[in-house]
Amino acid sequence: MLMKDLSIKKLYYSISEVSKIAGIEQYVLRYWETEFEELKPQKNRAGNRIYTNKDIQLILHIKNLLRERKYTIEGAKKILENYTPDKVLQVSEPEKNSFSDAEHVPVKKEKSTLKKDLEEIKSILELLVSKL
């Protein structure tokens, strides 16, 4: 019986494999393709996306920027302007002066801010319902 050599990487991965590797839903990967011009997986004859190891490295970098370091999509795009696959693993701190503070707004809000936002939405909805 032949054993698979786990050290050999595949040349191409399906979207379902990449989804499992990166821990990201498939619809999020497809959405990121529309937002990040650097992420353009090839398609096979059947029209299915096929990802290379460099594509996966870029996806993991984007995931790190958005979900771990809390960049907005616009802030992540600025960081990716200088993207090279070999540099990804070396980036640990946000580059200073390469983006405005507005582009590095944390995605998460404080509970008190969220509560105020929800109260404002509720009052707007109540006003709209009363006009029906």
C-alpha cells in the first residue's frame, strides 16, 4: 500500500479545500475576489475556481488584516498595494504613515456605541411604522 507524502503540496486547490484550509466560508472568498484585485484565482474548463499556493497565502494575509488586525477593507487594500507573497509572513505591525487613521478604523464597536446605534435604528423604525 502506498502512503501519501504529506510534504508535497498540490499545485491547485478547489474553493472548498481553500475554505477549509483558511477557515473562511466560500461566499467570503468569492466576495474578496470582488474587493481585492490581487486575488484572481484561475478557472478550469468547467468554470470552477482553482487556487494556487500563492493565492492561499494571499487569502491568509487578507484574513489576518481583516479579522486579526481589524483593518477595514479600504485599509487592507492600502496595505496590499505593496504586497508580495514573500513579504506576507514578515509583516507584523501596521506600516506607519502608509494610510490615514480613517482607513484603520477597527471593525468592532464598543457596546455603548452599538447600544446607541440600535436605539437610533429602533426610533427610526418606529417613526417609519407610524407613518404607514
